[in-house]
Amino acid sequence: MENNIDVLLNNNKLEKDSDNNFIVKNLERNTEYTLTVIATDSRNLASTKVATFMSIDIPTIYLNFYDKYTNRLFISGKYLDNIKAASIKFESNQYIEFSNVVGLNGVEITYADYNENGEFEIDLGILDGTLPSTNLLSIEVIRLDMPTNVSIIDATVINTEAQQIPIDTSSWLYIDDDTLDYILNWKTKINTYNTYYNFSNLAIDDNGNIYFTIRDKYLYSLSSDSTLNWKYLMEYNGSDTNALSAPVIDSEGNIIFGGPNVYKISQNGEKLWNKSIGGIVWSDATIDGEGNIYVGSYDHHLYKLTNNGDVLWVDGITLEAPLLDNPIFAGPVYSNDGTIYIGSTGKKFYAIDSITGEIKWSFDVGDEIVSSAAIDENGTIYFGC
């Protein structure tokens, strides 16, 4: 004898799907519901069972939005009050490639790479407290060949009691033609060996040409419409090597930048000279009115070179600083009175005579200095550490 079964949720009759299963959808979170099951037999006799349940906040990690201006995909979360860590897998395809994951709002990224199945996998967590119910991380899209879908295909979350609990990841984004057109028209896609290091500061000449390095062994020149003019492969002792500092442009339109040596390249991409100065060069160069070049080195010294690459002097910084653990990362700045200002990782800030290379004064700032200084029109000096 077959019974007819009806199910009511808060007195609203539930529909069935094609497999004859009852459909429950659009539940409010943290709400009590009454479920009523009514079974009626062929004699029209009915049997009723009633149960109540409370809907709960299921932790949710979802694709929030894609920012075409920064080329970054933002991942957010909800109801993560008790979550300490998560692992997320993104579906990948031949049209899109991810890299350079950045944690947001205190989230730490412990792993981000493609796994053996070709899925982009990210492990994240938080040291103090629990994951925030807001933006969790952003991912750089380093290649996009045509409009495509992006989706989360799996995720695992661990709560504060080290237990794995259910997670809702039902979200996807479509990166459309408008986004793709923007990327293709205004950004040049450049193959890099590791986009974690990102771009150096840009130098722009009077014709609108743009110069930069990405620590991928090349100095790049782009036109103002993003067309690649040329790229210069940097060499050191006969082998390819990485560019480390941002380029600067001299009065003749030539480009100076650092790596294992100091390099000068013409505006057509031809090497004019390179000069070894005793250490690798992270420091951005500066140029005075006579074309002399000032640049810091990993060997703790500030160097002055002529426009032809000849070394005029080496400063006396190491006379005051220890010989170890005090390389120079900050770029020097040239003052109109002929003074060079520069900081070092030896926790000191220096004023150096540009003519003699002698130290005028220095003072201890209590922390390493890796940023370049700036001077305003009143001669006031600003720098960070």
C-alpha cells in the first residue's frame, strides 16, 4: 500500500525535483524552522510527524570581484568567526594563469602554487584570532587570453578546535570581453620567472617611453600605448643575471640601472657600458647636473661615477659602520648645495660631500633604512625606515 507524502516547511508545501526529492532552499540563517511530514494512505488516513530545527551560519569563502585596473581577483569570506586556517583550490584552464597571492586583513599565505592536477591551490591562516569575515586575499592574473569563468572547486577549513568543518564555496566569476580588452590594450604581458618580485619603479622619458625592470634579467622599454620597444638582456661575467634596481634617465635619454654592476643603456636598447663597483646594486641611482652618477652598493659603500662609468670616489661609510650586515638598499638623493643624502641598513642616515666623498655628518635612526630620501623646496629631508 503506497502512501502519499507531503512535506511542509513553516506551513509552506515543498516542491519536488525530477528525482522525486523534496527541495529546501533560501533558508534564513540562524532561524528556527518547523518541518511537518504528512503521510496519507489509500484510505485517506493521515499520519503526521513534526520536527523543529535551527539553520546555522555555514562558513563561506567566495569569489568577490575582479579588478581589471590592478589585474587582481579578490577572495572574501563570511561567517568565519571560528576558522583558523583554510585551503582553497581554484579551477584552472588554458586561458588564464594566476600568481602572486597576497593575504589581506591579517591573513597569512603559507602556500600558493599549481598542484599536480593543474589546480591553483592556496593555503592560508591567521596567527592571532580567526579569519576575518571580509576580504581574505587577492590573486594576480598574469595571463588572460580570452574571456573565461573562474570558480572555487574545493575548500577545506579548520576551526579553533583543530576540527575540519563544512564550508560553502558555491561562487564563480566571469571575466568578460570588457576586462580582456582593457588588459590587452593597456598592459603588456611579460613573461617573468617569478612575479612575486613585481615591477620596479618606472622611469618615463620625454617621448612617453616607459622603462622598468622585474628582476627577470631584462630592462624593458615600452611605448606609451604599451607596445614593447625592446628589452635588454643583462649580462655579468658572461652569464645572464637579474636586474635589481629601478632605472633612471640622464639628460641625454640614456638609462642607468643596477644589478651585479652599474649599467648604462642607450634609448635604443644598446649597451654603452657596465661597471663593477665591488658589490651588487639594489640602490636606485641619482644623477647630478654634470651627469655624474651616485649609487649605493651591497658592499656598504656609496660610489660616484662619471658619465663614462669611471669611479671618481668611494665614500667613507665603512669607516664608521661595521664591515658586515650593512649593505645599502636605499637610493641616494642629490641636494642643490652639493650634498648627497643616503641611509643604510646599518641604521644610520648620512650627509656626504658630493665633491670629495667625505661624510659631513651622520646620525643613528634606530632601524634599517631601505627607502630613498626626498628633499622639499625648503631643504627639509624626508625618509622612512
